[in-house]
Amino acid sequence: MDYIVFDLEWNQCPEGKDREVPLLPFEIIEIGAIKLNSERKITDKFHCMVKPVVYPKLHFRTKEIVKKTEEELAHGAVFSDAVKKFLKWAGSAAVFCTWGASDLTELQRNMKYYGVLNLLKGPLHFYDVQKLFAVNYETTKTRRSLEYGIDYLQLDKEKDFHQALSDAYYTAEIFQMINWDVVYAYDSIDAYQNPKTKIEEIHAIYNGYSKFISREFSNKEEALADKEVTVVQCCRCEKLARKKIRWFSVNAKNYYCVAFCPEHGYVKGKIRMKKTDEGRFFVVKTIKVSSEIEAEEVKKRKEAVVIRRRAKKNG
Ligand SMILES: [Zn+2]
């Protein structure tokens, strides 16, 4: 097994969001990657420039950040060749690692646009090194920049940031410092290629929380009518937990609830409603260890939502 730590640079519509191609808001222009063996020793590297086709002109922000010119990029490979080369180099036993979760999503969105998504079967288990860094050195919730991580660990900083290969290298260096216990306990799941059938649905248990990723539904109501979506099981023992506060929504996307396990106490649930590129829906549900104090906070939140909605209704 190899760890493939990769980083992408992308461009966006230079004329602003209104003029963008909805199926490809971010066009990949560079792929950089570092290969590590199962002991996390660096064994190889990969670098490829990609010729932008959808947005051949660079957005001014892209120019500022990645420090590349249109002329340089015009000599790049076409995306489908670049990604084929990259995946061949990565090998079939690759476990991907990235800083944050967006690179893997954008890689797949670009692959879908060019009709080569079949080369990478999802949902994908991967390591979000930004999250691992947070769990290992700070708190589970903090998210820091790559440069912050390098400074924090006092690692050498002689390479430019926002170059795909050097960012991949920096990410690999941080990944090497993470405790194995943290690595094993906190893998991530990318659901860009979300489960399509009941059999493909994902149930994952982590230290202190559990995650469920549902199959697709045609609308939100259908999703919320599904028992598997709304049931709350204790994230420690998996036994059914009794709801103390039923599911309620705070906006169009997020739903919360609180339940109680007789053995392990309070757990809190969160449902995130996800929309696919095709306009269908699936659910990511997380159940976390909680406390009476947190349960009280959720209760207050629910009451605030009820008051706000009532006020709106009464004009
Ligand atoms: Zn329990």
C-alpha cells in the first residue's frame, strides 16, 4: 500500500461566477503528488501542468496565488491525459491524502466533466491531513492553513507555497509527523460519488462519533422519511438511543437532534442534506458523544428556531 499525498491548483472563470460553466466551476491546471510507502517514507514524486480549456484565461486571483502565466499553462497536458498518467503513477493500492477535503472532490468533478470518472471508484476513503493535524496538535474542530502547520512543526520553508508539488511535499511532511493512532482513528470519506443503492450505504464508527452516508433520494422529504436516515444509535455501543429532542432544521441543509443511551449518556445527531450535481439528495448523518450541557444548548437553539419561524409566519 502507498500513501499518495497530492495537491491541485485550479483556475476559475475570469469573468466571475455568473459566466462560469456550472459543471466545472474550478478547472485543474496543475497536479503535484508525493508517494510514501506504508512506513511513510517518501519514495517518489509526480508533477504535471494541465492546459486549461474551459477557462484558458486566468482569473486574477489564480494569477496572484499560483504565479503561473497563460503561456506556461498552454504547454500543459490535456486534463484526461494528465489524470490518467497520475492515477497510473499512483497505482491501484493508493490511499489518497490531501490538505482539506476539496482537492479530491474537484479532481473527481474534473474527471466527470471529461468523462473519465470511471477510472476512480468512489466513495473514497482518504486522509485529510488538515483534520489529522487538528486532532493531533490542536482540537478536532480547528482548521489551519498548510503554512500554519509547517510553522507550528518548525519544518523547513524554503519552497514556495501554492505550487502543487511543493504543497504536496509540505502536506507529506506533516502527514509523517501524525501519530499512527490518530491516522488509523480518523480516516475520512469522500462522498462525491455518493452511494446509489441501499447496499452501498456507508456506516463508519470513529473514536467518539459515527457517520452514515445514505443512498440517493429524489427530494429531501423522501430522505427524511427513511428510517435509516432518522434513527439515532449510540456512537459507542450502536444500540438504539431514545430521542430527547427530535430532529429539527436550522436552515435548508442542516438538521439536529439529541438522544440518550442508557449506558453512555447523551449523544447529538446532525444531518447534512447534500445535493448531487444532478439535483438529487443524499444524507450525511453524524452522531457524536454529547453532554447534558450541550443537550440544553441544542434545546435553546430549537426554541429560537420555533420563535423565529412563528414570527415570520405572523408577518
Ligand atoms: Zn451506548
